[in-house]
Amino acid sequence: MSQANANATFAPRQRIGSYELLVELASGGTATVGIAVYRGAAGFERLVVVKRVHRKLAHDREFSAMLLDEARLASSVRHPNVVPVIDVVRTEDEVVLVMEYVEGVSLSELIAAARASMGRLPIPVVSRIVVDALSGLHEAHEATDLRRQPLGIVHRDVSPDNVLVGVDGASRVIDFGIAKARSRLAQTRAGMVKGKGAYMAPEQIDGLAVDRRCDVFSSGAVLWEALTGARLFDGKDDFDAMRLVMSAPIAPPSSVSPACSPEVDSLVASALARAPAERFQTARAFARALEHAIPPAPASAVADVVWTVCGAGLERRNAKLVEILGEEFARLGQLSRLSIPFKAPAPAARPPSNPPLSTPPPPLPSPHTRSMVSTVIAVSLLSILLGAAAALVWLSR
């Protein structure tokens, strides 16, 4: 790789191994994430998401090892509600994770867009999203190695940013970048705090040992915010948010969103219990309680909401891909199961599953016309039968 390319953040058409960079999606303190196209042998192609670690961190052995752990751990979890890591590219000065591309938006984007357009997300839609995420987390918590030994995976960074809500209506957990497992290749330094302050469990903030119940607490905070459209631990910065996590009173969701029932208030309180022993002990138990309190909406309803409130943003993203790829985009979109063509009406709405015909069908014939046609057909059939009978009589002579 040239020095120019090495310094570039996310230049379209830049290549890293078999991957051609296309569109940047987001850039944070550790990595830049964007869409790329994989070009393999025999014309094999597909759209993917690449997570390109910043160069200064790529040279940090501990961070690089942590990122490789993410790939190893995430690749061991196979579940519809987890975005898998499918490849790792490592060069002299870069580490890049490659993940399956799922068209959609983060839950944080969806909450913000809903707040601007409809106030809050419909409660059954929230239930479907969080139940999906809890299902993916439970699968990760239960993951084992080839010898069927538990991997002890804990996400430790569950937040609305790390829940991807797809245009197919399914939600998926992403970014096991700070996951901790017993068999990590690189051990986390004792007492090091990793995660987003407003979603970290108290024991995580204290630097104590964590288990799956840490993710239950974080998921409880995610559920509270998705139900209310507001921030739960709204600190001035991460440290202030952590202070609130440790000591601030936790208001029930119904105090902000009156549509929440007492049963919903109770299960949220259980998920957000500061003592791990008082929480739901597994993500599955949390999901079952949530399903009982709020019957989840079907995936199609979630997809409708995504297109209604975020369709315009999805259109802009895909317009960039069209600009870069041209006619090639249609083929890649079909290979990657994208919702193309991207021509949502204003306000943006989900493309209909059965689009109208380009030309209207011809009108049905009138009853009089249909009667005449039937008579002609009947007379024609009678003539054919009489002719066949006469032929048989002639042949029998």
C-alpha cells in the first residue's frame, strides 16, 4: 500500500486486499466504518462493511490483539440477530475487520429520527427490536468452542449504537470490539474500564469481574431509551454518566411515556437493578418477560417504521453508491439483497412488496361482449363435433 493510501481515511475506489472501499458510514475514536465491495475469483462479488482501525492504534499491539479477538469471538457466534465478522485483513500498518453488510440504521439513529417525526417509536416495535437484540446476546453468551467448552463471551458495550435495525425488520447486535472472554488472546488490563459510560453496569464501572448480567443491565438502559425517546443517564460526559449510573434514581419509563404499563415499569426495573443478583439472570429470561409485557410487532411493522422515518437517509447513502458504482450497483444490490431501486416517495416510505405494473391492464369486456364470444365458441365446438361424427359414419361404410 502506498503512503498516500495508508494515510487516507476512506477514499472511494481505494483497495485493501480484495476489498474496494466505497462509502464511509461513520468514524469514531478507534476506527472508520464504511461500505466496500469484495471482488474475488471467477467474478464473485458482494457488498460488505469494513471496520478500518486508525493507523495510530493499529501499531498498538494490545489494541490490535483486542480487535483480532473481536473477529475470533464474533465469528464463533452464528445467529440471525448477530452480524458476523467474515474476514480480517492485516497489513504492515493496518488492521481491517470485514463484516456482512446489512442495509439498515442503528437504533440510536432510529430513535432520533422517530423523535423528530413521530415523537416516539411504537411500543410493540420497540419490543421486537429489543427482543431480537436479546436473542442475539443470549446466543453469544451461550457460545462454546469446538470442545463444547463455554467461551464466556460478554459484549460489554451494548448501546443503541450497537443495535442495527435492518430494512428487513430484523435487529442485530454488532461490534464485539471490547468483548471479554475467558480464553482471550489479549487479556484486559486489571481495572481498565471499557464501554460507553451511560450504558455500563455498576460492576463494570467499579472494575469488578463481569458476566452476562452486565449485558442485561445495558440492554435495560437501551430498552428504557427506546420506549421513552430520551436519555436515561444523561451526563455531561462519560464520567458524569457513570456517576449517574452508580447513584441516580432511575425513573420508570411510564414517567416519560404514559403508554408504558406497570408491568413494563417492573421488568425495566428488574433489568436495571444495580445488584447483578437482582436482575434477570439471562438475556433470554429478559426477552421472555418483555414478550409477555409487550407482544412484539411483526418484522414487517419494524421495516415500515425504518423506511418511514429513515428512508431519506438510506436513499442518500445508496445514491452515493450509485454515483460510485454506476450500473454495477444494480447487480451488487441484488447479490447483497438490497432494496433497489431506491426511489422512496416523500415522505420516505418502504418500497411496496408488489410494485404496480408499468402499464395498466386492459379493461374487462362488457357482459354483452362476453355473451357473444361464448355463443361463437359454442357454435364452433358444435360444428367440430358434427364434422367428426360425419367422418366416423363415412369410415364405417
